[in-house]
Amino acid sequence: MKHILLLTVSLLCLYLPARANKTYILVQTDHTQLVLTTDDAGNLRTRYYGSRIDAPWTFLNDDKLFTGPNGSGPMTIPTTGGVFIGTPALHVRYADGSHNTELYYTGHTSEYRAGVFTTKVMLRDPVTALAVVLIYEAYEKEDVIVAHTEIINGGKKPVELLDYASSALHFNADKYLLTHTWGGWATEMQVERELLGHDTKVIESRRGVQATQGNNPSFMLSLNTAEFSETAGEVIAGALAWSGNFRLSFEHDNAGKLNVIAGINPHAATYSLAPGKTFITPDMVWTYSNNGAGQASRNLHRWARNWGVYGGGQVHPTLLNSWEGAYFSFTTETLLRMIDDAAGMGLEMFVLDDGWFAKDYPRNGDDAGLGDWEVNTAKLPEGIDYVASYAHDKGLKFGIWIEPEMVNPASNLAHRHPEWVVKSPGRDIYQERNQWVLDLSNPAVQDFVYGIFDGVMQLSKNIDYVKWDCNRVIESFGSTYLGKEQDRFYVEYCQGLYNVMRRIREKYPRVLIQCCSSGGGRVDYGALRYFDEIWTSDNTDGDCRAYIQYATNLIYPPFIMGAHVSAVPNHQSGNVTPLKFRFDMACAGRLGLELQPKHFSEHERALAERCIASYYQYRDLVFTGDLYRLSSPYDSDYYALMYVSQDKSRAVVYTYCMRYQHRAGSQHSFRLDGLDPKRNYTVKELNVNRSCWWGDGDVFSGEFLQSGAFNPDLPQKYSSAVFYLEAQ
Ligand code: DGJ
């Protein structure tokens, strides 16, 4: 095929190793390099992950590293067995009850295709015939390496996988500063930083679904420093592409080395692998920056845009969502008036949220109807097509809400298919939000869930967007379908979800699908392979959103973040913030409104229209620009960020006062970033009649703007300003 260069070589032939019986393997991108070597015995060792260096094969001459305190050194795939006694990435129990696996290098291949250099390293245990293939995809331009592992049972009896991580990396630094996120419903993605002590830190989820409503399967590691820096120092960022239970472990050993292991959480999930069968782990996404955290985020965001997120790089419509404006109480008339208002304000889509379905058990609250996906004609006698077509006639797209993985006990589905419900035999099923989970490990349930999506799409040819919700965790799991093989449940639930999404994408490649799970309960690069965007959080308070959005963007790109302006007092927090602050915060993501527009005063409506109109001027920067964080709401009283176009000709800068300082402190200085120092930019504040910056409307060099001279006056808590920059 044109533009595709396919090259399969054995790197063994490319360079002469320093010692004939040893070899090295390079996995490299434009600016980064992962170096693996074999030792005399044939163990595979991770020697280096960092900026590209010359003569990486020199590592072959250093075998001191192989005598770690436990005699183990940096194993590329640490296993239980052999000389290794640390945390394993792979732990297998064989049919004879033994636990030892020793993997030796048997060869590797490399293939280049359109910007991605794929390296496969083969290893084998000569005693048990267990084979492992480590697969590394190096995304050249994005400086991202995506790794996963294939575990092949080459023996004659089944084996049990007790640990089966995706990828491990080994680091050698003086200090390790770990940045990760924790949270809960409406407080997703809260940043936590800690210097790693000499023990093992584990970040995990055992929630089954909604796996990221607590911790997120991602992190940043700043090396050799106790300070988090946006612009300086070595930073490794990682994100596991898996929407189920996960485990990230950081083992800081007594020699100061750090083993990072990322993969599926094996909790209650020992995986039995039959002879001849292969288990394929999810992907682990890695990046390295020697210019601080900002570059690490930008690498991941670029990779997400070009490869990692479904539909990445496309601009998404602004929208009005019905949830906080109408909840379950609406009629056709309510929706039509909301559509009129959305169109009148210049929005591009209307999304009908929960409450439109189920007849026998009508969905008029969260206690009934899930599972019965037929239009509630008592509420919407004209049907969905009528509303969707009305939206289209007004020039809007139309979206609709579903929660297909769940069932209310009060539904026809629950009565018809009790065997489809996740349930531990002989025990009651706990309810959360009055609902149960459907067992997606069962192919019949997968068909049903696929059918829900497909069926809803038949309600109108004018459905452009689906919000896919998932509002509870799984505890007390049990699958009728899996019988005695309950250990497979957590893994096969997630694989079942992906099977369904694959089928949906085959049939509906262009429908926008939002991944919602009570807000940000399913934010990971596994889900994002199928979903276009996420519902970042049910917490739409502009203040709380600053922390959530900042942290989300450490790893995930701004363009996936549904960010809505809602009413005050905020329905979650009770907080009151100015409408302009709420807009300025929401405009840093995919802008939406989630309120009843008819409750706007004339002045508010005019401001809303102005903010929406100006968003279109720079929206492409939110979707395709590079993010530069100027200050963090966690560390500063002022939060600021900017997006810069790839050619550095345009930028948008957002600034917010998060805490009241005092008069003298209100003109906070920000160093803009990412601009071309040599070009001149006009700077214009948006959505105000009088600017809060003395330089508004004037022209400044990129160098000047990046010198700290940019100091808008943000005198009060929740003062905010958005500036648009254009090169002359
Ligand atoms: C939880 C979601 O996060 C909300 O946005 C809304 O869709 C409700 N579910 C509807 O039940």
C-alpha cells in the first residue's frame, strides 16, 4: 500500500553486539529510547528508558547491574521463579503445583508501518514450555511506547495465571515523585503526590465496572526530584488501557531501584489457560519527557489524538443536555422548548438524558425501567423521532442517553432474565442506585446489550450522539453463565464490553459516543478506543471542575472532556460561582450547557450567547492544540492554562482566581508557553467590554509574553478571563 513501508528485520543483524552471546534490543521513537539487553544466561534486562543516546549497545559491557541486592537486577518481565524475588509481572501455577517460571530470550522481530515501529521479543521457559511475547509499539512522532504481553501455554496441561501484568519498567534514580489521582463520585481525579519510600506502593481498582471512580489507572513519575515541574526534569507517564480492575505497583527496593508493574488486577481473577491457548494482556501506554510533566502530557495527548482515542482530532458539537435542567420530569413540549433555546443560543446539539423509556415500569425516577428500552409513550406520545427531527429542523444534532449494562429489579427484563444478572448464588443481590448489573461475560447478554444500542439507533435516523452511562460498581460478583469458572468473571466482563463496542463501531462508525459512568467512572485508554469523549464528572461546579479538569489532562487530552455550564447554587456542591467563571471553565473542554435555559435572566442569556459564539473562534485549539499548564489550582491561588495551535500561530489562554488573595496580589504574572518567541501576537480578551489586562488589543512578541509580563487583574475569587492570541 502507498505510504506504508513494511520492513521486517531481525535487529540481531543490524548491529554487532559487544559480546557475541548477548544481544540488545532498541525500542525507539524520535526522542526516546528503551534499551533491553540479554545477559550471558539469556535473561532479558531493561537497561534504559530515556532520551535517545548514542551507542546504546555499550550497556552490554556492564553486567554489574545484574547483581541486585536479591541477585535479580532489572528483569524486563519479572517472574516468580529463577533469581528474582521482587514483585512479579508474571506468576504462574503449573499443573504439578509448582510456581517457578524462568523466561529466556529466544529472538525478536521488528516491523515498521506508518509511523509505528513494532518490536516483538520472544521468551520461553525451557522446563514448562510457557512462552511469552513482549510487544512494544513505538509511536515515532508522539514519543509514546505502547506495550503488552502475550502469554502462551506451550505445555500439555492447563496453567493458572496468578499475576499477568501488561508491562513492567525499571528505573534507577535518587528519588521518585509519584503523581496520581484518587477520587469518588463528583470528586473524580484529585491529584496526590508522594515521594516513594522503600516499600511497595499499589494503586488499584476492585470496583469491577466504574473502575476509575476511585483511582485512575495512570500516573506520572518525576525522577531525581521532590518537586513536580511542568517544564524541567525527567518525567515518565503511564496509563493502562483497561476498563476493569487494575493494579499498578511501584516497588522501591533497598538498592534504590524502582520496578513499576502495570496490568489487570488479579484479585479474584486467577486465569486458567488451556494448553495451546494465549492470553493477551491490555496495552500499557508509556511516555518519557526530559522537559517536565508538560511535555509528558503533550506526548500522550498527541498520541491520543492520532491513535488512542476513537475519532481523535475531530471537533465535537457544543450541546445542551437535559439532565440538570429537567431530570426525569419532562414532556415533549419541555424538550422542544429546550431545543428552541439551544438553537437560539447558538449551540449545536440537544441531548435527551435519562427518563425517556420503559412503559410497564416507566422511568420516572431511578428506581424503575432500566432494561426496558422502549419509548415511554405516556411521557413522549410523539416518540423520539419526532423530537430528534425537530432538533434537526432547527439545525441541531440530536443525542440520547442509555445505560445498557444495567437493570432495575422493577423492569420486565429483570423478570424475564434473572440469570443475566450479576449475582452470587444463594445470596441476595445488593442494589446500588436501585439497580443491578447485567453479566457481560455472557455472550447472550453481549448480544442483548449490542441490541439495545442498535435498537435505540432505529428510533430515529436523526440520532447523532449516544451518552452511554454506567451507574454502579460490581461487588459480590457471580455469573450464572460462567458456572464453576467464576475467576474469569472480571476479565471477561471487560472483554465482553469491548466485544460489544467493537460491533457497535463496525455498524456505527460515525455516531459520537460519550463514555459516562456516574461522571468519570470509566476514564481510561481502553474505553477511549471506542468512545469519542467522556462525561468528566457529575460535579459541574466551576470551582471543583478546575481540579478535576487539571488532573484529567495530566494524562487524557482536553478534547475528550465533556464540560458543562450548570445552574447555581450548584446541584452537587451548593456553591455559587459567576456565570462567566462557569463558562470560562467549561470552554476549556468540549463546551456544553446542562440547565434549563428559560431560567436565564436577559443578561445571563446574552452572556451565554457571547461565550458560546466566541468558543467557536478557538474551539479547534481545544481539540487539536497543545496544552501548556501555566499554573495549577492545587499549588497556586491562580489556575491558568493555554492551548497553542500546532503551527504556533494561534493560542487561547484561560486564567482563573481560585482563592482570594489581597489587592496587591491580584495581578498575578503568568509565563505564557508554547508560543514562537520570535513572532508577534495580538492579544484580545474575549467576552468582556473592559479587559482585565493592560495590554489587551495590543501586539506583543512571543518572547515578551513568555517572560512573565502577562499579568491580568483577577481581583476576586472566581474572577476569570479568556484571551485569544493570533500571530500577525
Ligand atoms: C449519571 C450521569 O453521570 C448523569 O449525567 C446523568 O446522565 C444520570 N446518570 C442519569 O441517570
